[in-house]
Amino acid sequence: FGTYGAYADAWGALDADEKILGRIIIDHEHRDGFRDLEREITEFLPTLQIKLASDKVLTLDYDHRKNDIVPDNYGIIFDSKQRIADVDTDSKYFSPMNFAEQTIDRFTVTHDWTLSSALSMRTALVYDQRDLSMLRNAGGSGGNAVNAMTNRNIRTQDDDMTFFIAQNELIWETRTAGIGHTVLAGIEYSDTDMDTVRVGYSLPNIANVYAPLVPETTLTGIAPVVSQGFDRKLSMTATGVYLQDQIAIGKAWKMRLGARSDRIVASDNGVQGTTYRKIDVDDTMNSVNAGVVWQPLETLSLYTGYSTGKFQNVATESSAIPLEPEVAVQKEIGIKTVLLDGDADINLAAFDTEREDYFITLPGALSPTPDGHDRTRGFDLDAGIRPFSGFSVQLSALVQDPEVKSNTLASNAVVSGPVTDRSIQGTQPTGVAKRSGNVWAVYDFQSG
């Protein structure tokens, strides 16, 4: 598909005393793409590390990325019989002028300070600027009774986004009454600002889904649909504190206890369609994690863990920021053993994860809504064997039962037939496999 690329990576000391170290990565890739889905990616990543003293290191990172792609939101569509249309795989239903361009500039300054053999501190400042401009298709129905594709839309969108993060954390290792502690304590402040403008257009039908001929080649002469657009400013500040203690009791027991609290203030102001509205969110998000490892033998460990997480999604794709954060809970229990004098290892875990209040896009919808709620239970197996020097085989297998728990109603109005609504509860989440696995074999040459 007309793919070519180049990659360069150079590093080393920049002074005689080796107190200033540098590295630079440059990468470029171009691809004409299957079905004309072209992409071009350029990356420029320099790093500078300065040893200020024996116990202080300053690291400067710059990350520049330029991504240009042709988006396709349709793929091969459904026909009037609610089946994937029987057409050549290179058939196209997307508008030929589609594009998406994103530029990312990210600066990071990190200072690592070893105060003593037991105490260290890390301070980081991050500034991230992202610009996104795109023209891409949005809504559209499958083939109707006369095999025409209807309800086609297209939108332009321009996003200007800046992110700032300041983080300071301490790691302290100590022993009290024969019990070891590794304590992590930190504070984090972040500031997010986004300006986003969207303009939507309705497009003419594709007359025959079995012989698709996209009628438009430009937006000239097509009037915008005011109800499909917006002009908004999104912002959020968050201040978080976190504390975690990893506890070692003798040689057989380890425990982990942690908690985090984030105070967030977010807003979404501007015109949505023809209406000005202001949405404010003021919330405190708390999460915890805990884990235990029991190692009765040097070659055998049993472990269990529990963690919760919360995340306030401030993004420009949805029509409004959510009033409630995403929530996740994970439970896990497992066993790990080493066999054959260290030449084989097995790790088997059972897990239960649940995630809710995240964004999903229902059939026929132009924008995602925070109606997501999934639960996944399963088993994860990882095994490795090293039969002789330099050769290893690693195997992973996953068996799980992913299930949608949301009872949100979805409509089949985007395809032909009687219009009905039904709950999506009990269906399988998109893109989540029930079974997966892989095997890797690696050989490292032992000489020459």
C-alpha cells in the first residue's frame, strides 16, 4: 500500500565528564493505505539529562508529533437485509475530502533527588499543546428498502487543547519492628483548557449500496446544519493527593495499601446547536487499592488485589462533559510458581472488572453519551519455558465473559424494517474478545 518509513535513534555523552547525556529519535512513516486510507506520521523526540550533582538529576524531554490520516467512519455498511453489503472490499462510502490533522508538542521537565539511601523525591512539570483539525463523516444509515444509503452527515472540527501537570512525590523506605515499609506519597495539580468548534452538514444519499458512488467531492454549495454544530470552551483543574504503603512482613508476606483523592472543578461553556448553555462540575473523586502476596515457598506465590478508580472525562467529541466521573473496580486472585529449577514459570489469575459511566456511541447517534457500563470476568494464564540457553517460549491465554450491564435503549432506525427499541443489556461490548492468546519464541545467539 505504498508504505515507506525511516527511523533514527542516536544517544551518548555530550561532555568529557559524562554529566550531560543526550538522545534524539526521529521517525517518519507514509502509507497510501488500503481503500485510500492514507496516513503520514512524523515524530521528533530529543531528550537531555544533566547530572547536577551526585544526588540530583535533571531531565528535559520534548515530544513533537505530526499525524495526518484519512478517516473512514463507515467501512463496508449494512444492506437492506441487515447484512454486510456484498461488495468488493475496496468499496468506499466515505467522503473523498475527509482528513484529520493533529500536531502534538509536549515538554517535560523532571528532577530526581536522592536525599538519602532511604528517601528520594521526584518533581515533574509537563506542558502539552495539541491542535486537531478534521473533516470526517458522522451519522449515516445502512441500505434502505431500495438499497440507498441515507441520513449521511459530515462535520468539520477544530480543537485547540493545552494541558499542564505539576507533580511532586516522595519514596521512603524504612523498617519498624522488623516490618519493612516502602511509602509513596505525592501531590499532583493539573489544568486543562480546550477550545472546540464543530460545523455539521447533511449529505446527499448514495443511490445504490451495492455499487457505491459517493456524490460529493467538496463542501462547496452545501449549507451547514446549525443543530449539528457547536462552539465551546472546556476547562478543568484538578488537585490530587495520594499515599501508598508496601509492607513486607518477614519473607513470606507482602501487603499494599493505597488511597487517592482528587478535587476537580470543570466547566463546559458555549453554544450547542442554537442554544447557549453552561455546565459546571465540582466534585471530589476518591479511590483505593489493596493487595496481599503470600509466598510460602521460594518458588510459589499466591496473591490477591482490589482497586477502584475514577476519571473525569473532558473531551471534545461528546456534545457535553459528563456530570459524573467514570468509575472502575477490579478484583483479582492468582497463583504464580517457578518450576524446573527456574527454567519454567506459570502465572494463573482470575479477575472481575467493572466499568461504568464511560462514553459509548449508540447505533444511529451522532455523538457519544456516558451510558457505558460493562462487566468482565475471566481467567488469564501466562507461562514461560526456557529449555536451553538463549531459547525461551512465552505463552499467554485469556478466557473471559464480557457483558454489557447498561440498560440503555438502542434503536434499529438506522437500518430497514420496523423501528424497535431494545435494551443493550446482556450484549457483548464492542471490540472485547471472549478468548485470545499468543505464543512467542525467542532465541538470543550465544556467540558471534
